[in-house]
Amino acid sequence: FCSQQEHAYPADELMPLTCRGRVRGQEPSRGDVDDALGKFSLTLIDTLDTLVVLNKTKEFEEAVKKVIKDVNLDNDIVVSVFETNIRVLGGLLGGHSVAIMLKEKGEYMQWYNGELLHMAKELGYKLLPAFNTTSGLPYPRVNLKFGVRHPEARTGTETDTCTACAGTLILEFAALSRFTGTSIFEEYARKALDFIWEKRQRSSNLVGVTINIHTGDWVRKDSGVGAGIDSYYEYLLKAYVLLGDDSFLERFNTHYDAIMRYISQPPLLLDVHIHKPMLNARTWMDSLLAFFPGLQVLKGDIRPAIETHEMLYQVIKKHNFLPEAFTTDFRVHWAQHPLRPEFAESTYFLYKATGDPYYLEVGKTLIENLNKYARVPCGFAAMKDVRTGSHEDRMDSFFLAEMFKYLYLLFADKEDMIFDIEDYIFTTEAHLLPLWLSTTNQTISKKNTSTEYTELDDSNFDWTCPNTQILFPNDPMFAQSIREPLKNVVDKSCPRGISRAEESLGSGPKPPLRARDFMASNPEHLEILKKMGVSLIHLKDGRVQLVQHAVQAASSLDAEDGLRFMQEMIELSSQQQKEQQLPPRAVQIVSHPFFGRVVLTAGPAQFGMDLSKHKAGTRGFVATIKPYNGCSEITNPEAVKEKIALMQRGQCMFAEKARNIQKAGAIGGIVIDDNEGSSSDTAPLFQMAGDGKNTDDITIPMLFLFNKEGNIILDAIREYEAVEVLLSDKAKDRATIFKGKMIPNYIIDSNLEMENMDQKSSESDAHKPNSEEAPSDSQDAGAVGEEPEGGGESSAVGDPDPLSAASTASASVSMAEEDPHTSGPAEASAPEPACTPGDSQPQEQNTQTEATSKAHWDSKVQPMESILADWNEDIEAFEMMEKDEL
């Protein structure tokens, strides 16, 4: 609280990581979450009565003076009606309740003259325009200054609201009416509740999550006790307690009977469809349902409250906090935890009802986890991911309004309190409203005779609040006997790594397969997966998909191993996805007869030499290793030494292959996909991950080629035997490739003929954009889309211009032009040669090396007619590609 006042006031909330205030409009929008912020010092108002509960009366008095002096409720800002009601209106009313209590005691607040109540009434009137609908259900948002339908309101177009949003108003609005004698507030809140009751599904007596505020039609027809509905049920029961109106208790009991019949599946609470209540609507639960055991205590139904609370506590012990949502087998569904107080609330109520010290231990665990995992120098930070312990720069006002209030009350003795907490009822935001309001300013009939109620078992309609004396007839072990069967409910469904070893101790079976060791091509591994109920599906892009069906496992023990394996695989996959995303690399064939024209898109490795930092790349002849999978010591090291090793994907980790070829003396490695037909045309960029260990010992470059691209190199080896390649971060022009090396004689002699041919092509295709100007996304195309160094040649695969790349559809290869000074077919609109300054260099090289070059290449040079025929075929192919879709 002091941090909030020091670093954030008068802002609505504290940002505990950056030690500053969150002001709406000055921070990036968080969507609907920001609708709680209204530039009215939200946290200060929400915390007022907490200060009194914690016996901080001097701080309370100063805080009230600040609110009266500084808070402006007439801001031109759109806020949530629901959040503003429970946090701000409730905070003002709670502050007023304890202020008049302290004034009556005679020591503090003697100057107080109802200022907080006046502000509450002002705010109440600002919320009333939201109720201007035919149904009586309020709009979800309102402009504090302009209302709803004013031209400057920027709201009033919504058609839907959540059931809790419309049904969680009666306590604050009725209290405001009872305090002030102005009945309109209670009337509006009752009308909204009456409408929801009338629209319940009559056969199941359940309500949906979202309703149309004009027609009353259910928009979302799933029903539960969590987000979207939770506090509607809470306010029906508490409205009876505060206002003494029997109709609210009758409605609550009707709904409660339906909840226990359909939604409650001890210890779970699962959403169902309101029209088909025997059908579950989802397989996960959200953390807001943690309030429900506390409400069940107030109802007097203790056994299911203990069961659900114990299940939630087991989830907390596994993850330190309650995830925002978790599955029926207790895995994380949504990993955030914004320091919600609902579980602490239920813990407090269960301790009050049972007196069982077990719940003090639960509270101690909550406090220790908060201090250990959430405490930061400027406050307490919300958890961004309960699995990793990462923080979010967020501390919602409800953390101070509720969490510390319930935890303090859990441990406080009667003498620690300066007032009797039993004289008050808690709102859903834990604000205190005095019970004497039930007999004050009663302007509305207590019984609504227009509504009909379902006949239920009479025992379900107890007219008194729970009495702990009759709930536990001298049986202190009652609660423990209910909890005991649930002690291991989470671990049984979500086993830890040691459970298998513990259970099979002495039996001698093989340890279960771990995700990090799994190889999709290992028959033994596939057999283990089958036994665990895990099936493997090969996808077209070369990846595999794993699906587990526990019922197909050989035994329950194998099913547990399968579940753990899947969880490990998900975490491993998530970890790999978080690794740095590297750009594609290039494998360029530089030997005869390619001479750098063929560029293959290659996937990078997250280990080994970083080619982006070695501009020259790694150049060498390729050699196929034995064994071809590279998963054991290389048996032909003499063939691999000082060469780039070719190997097949599968059987072991990529890092293991790299270590084996490096030991054999290879200067680089290319892994070729074993999935027949895979291609960078259709598959996303593939990165080779490490093995989870330190890979600093791997110093050679490693690249990955899909099957189609890999076969181009393998075919070249079969035809030409000696094949030299360049591994680099992007394709190089031949001036760079052959710098200081001999250039074949016919390449230079054919310059003029090729230039003439290219100019004809340019004239016929002048309407096409220049390939250098055409945008190319290397990630999307799965190709090397960067401009080669030192020249204007395009090396992009999958470029949008059909003439700017070579046969993307057929081989995902890019063909660099025959000579640096010719524009080639890839540069259709160039009026002159693109790299004219480079003309002199090849000519000089020609005069110096012609004789040597002719002798060196004579045995392998193709006839000139064959070369020209090849290029003519290429040009015809380019022209045909104009009609194709890439």
C-alpha cells in the first residue's frame, strides 16, 4: 500500500516491476482489463476498508482525506459498469461503513460527515444511464461524464453483457439506497436480477454466460460457476442475508439445486450446456470458481466445499499458484495468475466453519508463495506464467482490497480486531456492508409475487444462515475425513517424474521413455508410444504429430507415463519455439557445371558455426558418410576429412550427428530430410535444435535440406562425382565465389551471346517488374531472399515475379546468372547491363588464365550448343511460368 502511494498515486494502479503508476491512455492498451481504470485512484478507494480491518486507522483517516480532496468522478472516460460498481462504488460504501463505525467509537474520524457517501451517490447517478434498456439489463460500459447515448459517450453500441456483469449490482445499489433513502438504485438493480431470473432455462434452471441486453436471448449458452456467472449466484444468497428478502434465497436454492445436479462433479465443477445439462461444455476450469467453496459454506453445504477446496489446493501445491485455467487432468490451460484472492476467501470461510487448523496451514502456504515468488521491490507482481515463474508488471486493486483482508482475518483472533466482523457482510470485492441495512429505509416490497419458483426438497430451503454448532456434531476429524481421499488427486492425474520409479521399485522394468530421447524413426520408441496410448501421425511437411488416448494404453501405469511424456514433449516443443528464430541459409553448388547458379534453401542450426558471422562461408567437396544416419562413429573418415559431410535425418539428435562428423574431420555438415518428397516450397523453415546440453564443442557449420533439395545434391554426385558446395548465410555472386580461382573459358567466351539472348528476353518481358525491386519475404517463401553480395543477381526462391526466380515449383532452386555483367532473364526490365563496372575483371582473368583453364576443364566442358540449348530451355520455362501460380 505504501509503495502504491509512493510510486503510483494518484494513478489507478501500481506497476510493481517498473515502480510507477498505470494511467489509462499512457500505457499500451490491455483491452477489457483496462475498463476497470477510470482515473479515479482506483487502488486507494478499493483499499479503504482493508486498512481498518488491519487496524491501520491513522492510515485510513489520511486515505479518506486524500479521496475526498483528490478524486474526480467526472472524467470523460469509458469504464466497466461491473468493475466500477464492485471496486469504486463498493469501496466508497465500505469506507463509509467503517468510517461511521470509527466515529461512533469516539477516537477517530470525528470530523467525518458522510463525504464518502456523497461521492458514492454521485457515482451511482453516473452509472444509472447504463440501465436505459428495454430489458433493464445495464450496458456493459458507461462514460462517466457523458453516459451512454450522448454523441461524445463513445459507448452504447454493445448488445451483450455477461450474467455476472448484470447480476452483481444488488448489494452495492441496495446499500446505497438504504444509506441515502433514495430508492432508485435498488429498484434498477432488482429489475436486472428479475429479468435474468425470468430468462433462466426453465428445464435445467441454469443461466448462460452471456445475454443480449435488448432481447434477453442467451448468446453463450454454456453454464458454470466460474467467469461470467460466478458473482450472480453469490449476490442472490448475500442479497437475502443483507436485505432479508426470501425471494432471493428461493432463487439461489433453485439455481444451487441445478448446480449440484449438473455442474458439480466432485471435486470438479465443469461447465455444461443450459439446454443439454448432461453434456459438458468444456474440459477445463477457470480460477474464478475458487470462490464457490466459500459460498457453499455460507449456504451450509460443507462436504462439497471441502472437496473442491482440497482439489484446488493440490493444484496450487503443484504450481505454487492457481493457474488462470486448468484442465480436468490438472494441466495448465492458461498459465497466468493475476494474484486472484478467491481461493484465500474460501480458505477463510472454511476455517470459520470448521475451526480446522489445517486451513491455517493452507493460508501459511499462500503467504509463503506470495513472498517467495510474487514479491518484488515495489509490491507484488502478477505471475505471467506459473510454470516458469515469470512476472507481469501488474498489481490489480483487488489484491489489496481482498487478498490481505482475507489472509489477515484467517489468522486474526477476536482481540486483534477493533470491531466485530460478524456485523458485516462481504461484497464480491470483500467490501464491508453492515447487516443493519436490512431494517433501514425499506422502500421496496420484500416479496416479488410475480415470479414462480420450482418445488424442491424442503431440506434445500433452510431459512437461516449456517450454524457451525450443528454442522460438525463434536467431530473434529470430519473435515479431514473428507479431504483424505483427495490428497493425491492431482499427482494421480498429473504424475511427477519419480512416480513410475517409486511404483515399480524392485520390479526391474525399463525406465519410461523421456521426450528428450524420443526419435520418430526408432521402432522401439514407436512400440513404447503405442503401449502408452500415444499415436504418431506423419505430416506432409516432414513433422510428426503426437496424440494420446489414455484408454488405448496397455495399463493405467502406462497411461500415466504417456501423459507425462506428452507434457514433456509440449514443454520441449515450447522451449524450442522460444529459441531464437534464425533466418534461412544457402547451399550453393559451385562446381562444374553449376558454377554457383544453383542455390538451395537450407535450414539453420541452433549450434555450431554461425554463418552470419563468417561472410566467406564454408566451401568444400561433399562426401556421403557411413553410417548414413551419422548416429555412431564414422567408418569412412578418410572420405570425410576436410569435406562437407552428407547424412540422413533420423535415429539420433542433430547435435550427435554434428559431433560424430566433426570427430571424423569434416569441415561442415548437411542433414537431408528422410521424409520422401518434403520441400521448402511447402514446408516452413526448419531449424535444427540442440540436444538440451551444452553444444559449444560443435564448431563446424550444420545446415538442413528438405528431401527435394537434398536429392539435387545427391543426383549431382551420381552424375559428376566431385561436387563442391558453399555453405553461407546467403547466396554469393560468382565474382565472389571465383575470386582468385580459375574461371572456365567458355563462361567468359559466351558473354556476348548470352547478353544478346538476355536483351531479347528483356524486350519481350519489359512489362514485368525488376526482380531487384520485387519484395521477397524469405521466411514466408522458405528461401534465401537476400540480394547476393557484390552484384545485382537475384537469388530468391519463391519470388512473386515468375521471371525473377528459377523454377520454384519444381526444385526450390535459384539460378544465378552466367556472368556478373549480364542482367539475365531474372532482370527483365533492365535497359542496360546491371553490373557494368564489373566487365573488366573477367576479361583480365581470361587473358591470364586462358591456357590453364582450357587444359583444366577440357575433359568436362559441355559443347557450346548444349550450353545454349540448356539456357533456351530455361528461358522457355521462365516464360511458361508467367501463367502459373506460385
